[in-house]
Amino acid sequence: MTANPAIVPAAPARAQSGLHLEDFFVGQSWVAPARTITDADLVNFAGLSGGFNPLHTDEEFARQTQFGGRIFHGPGVFSVAIGLESRLGIKDGTAIAFPGMSWNLRRPVRIGDTIRVEQHVAGVRPSASKPDRGVVTFDVLVKNQRDEVCHDGQWFVMFRRQDTIPAGS
């Protein structure tokens, strides 16, 4: 028996295990799993971004700087932080967009540092113009193994509301 090319299997339903706008409240917090930054992280990020500044890629040069050795790219730390935070699952199937952030680089992250993300809800704002969504403001800290804040800032994430049906459903 041959398959009918006009019959296409349905796409699997998208998991919606994340939180909706109504599930968030000011003061709510999470700590994401930690991860150790490796030389491979630095080399891969340099290749991906084109960021071959000798501060990141030349140990002899970097040793002569105020850092005393190579450091991981600041945007690389931010990228890893996004990945760590995603492991919490709070956005799975319910986040619509990441419309902005404010971000501060407080101290360097070095190869061998283990970083984690601490996230706190700072605000929840339903949209005035689109009733099916709203924005959650998160205060975010990236800390190293010595509990030092390396990066911090706010992330603004748009979430679906639970009592609405997404477009196209």
C-alpha cells in the first residue's frame, strides 16, 4: 500500500507548560540551574559573533590587562544566562516576545566560573491595547560561584493571558 501524498500528518501540539500572565506576581522568584563557562564556550562565541578581541582570545595579551587573563564576552554571558533561564520552563509555549531589556556588566566572567541566574518578578502589566497579552518585568542577576553579581538588569517578556485563545487556533 502506498501513502497518499495528499494526506499530511498533523503537526504535534505545541507544549504549553509555561506560565501565563495571570500566573505571575511581584516578588515571585526562581534560581535557574548553574553552568560552568569553558574555553569552548569562549571560542565558539568568538566564532559565532566575530568577536576576536585579544582580551578574549589572546592569553598573553589579556594577562597584561586589568583582568589578568582572558575573560568571556559580555554578550556571551548574556546569551548563556538566557539559556539557563529557559531551563526553568516558565516561558514554554506562553511567551510571545522579548521586547527589551536593560543590562549591566558588573564584573568579568572567566573560563572556569560557574554562573547561575536569579530572577525576580518586578512587575506585571496587562496590555491596554491587546487584551490577550501583557508584559512581565523581571529583575535578573547573574552570579558566579562566589555569589558575586557579574551581570544584572531587567528583562521585559510578553506573555499570553490564560483566558484567551491564541490567534490561529
